Amino acid sequence: MEKFKFEKLIIWQKVMDLGEEMNSLTEKFPKKEMFNLSAQLMRAIDSVALNISEGSIGQSNPEQNRFIGYAIRSLAEVVTCLHKAKRRNYFSEDIFIKQYDTSYHLMNMMIAFRKNLR
């Protein structure tokens, strides 16, 4: 039941899935990170999905392009949080690589999507 334009976007669907994976990961972080890295990672991944959806609703191509730009920057923040969590040994190298590769793939999808808006 997709009634909104953004719900049909593969990039939005994939970011929503990644957000749930990130949520599961952050639940395993130490309690000391609850209001720090965990919260920052969740805000960043949620911001990616929120900006994709906000940009797709009744916006012109330049406006949607701007919001995709925000989403791309938020995804870069997610990747930095992943690096920080890996350095702090909050998850394995395998988990890092999986999330990193997914983020990289999404970044490329968003860049291609943005190019098509011009």
C-alpha cells in the first residue's frame, strides 16, 4: 500500500532497511553510548530517510536535488559513526564491512538519482 511517491523509491526502501539494521546494532553498544554514538548514528540514518521523503513530496527537481544532498551528507555521517564504533570494538570487522558496503552502495544510488534530477 504505497500512497506516497517516496515509498516507491528503492533508495528510500533500502535506507529504511538499513535504519532498522543500525537500530539493532546500536542496541548492542555499551550503555555509555546511549546518548552519544548510538543516538548520533540513529539520528544520521533517520535523517537520510527523512530527507529523501521530504525532497520527493511536491518539490521541484532543484529542491529535491537539495534534499538528496542533505541525505548524502547524512549518510557520510553514518559511515563516520560506523568507523568510530568499529574502532571502539562495538562490532566485528565482518559487520562493519557489511554495513560499510551497504552504505557505499546507497551513496552511489543517491548520487545517480540526484544526477537524473538535473
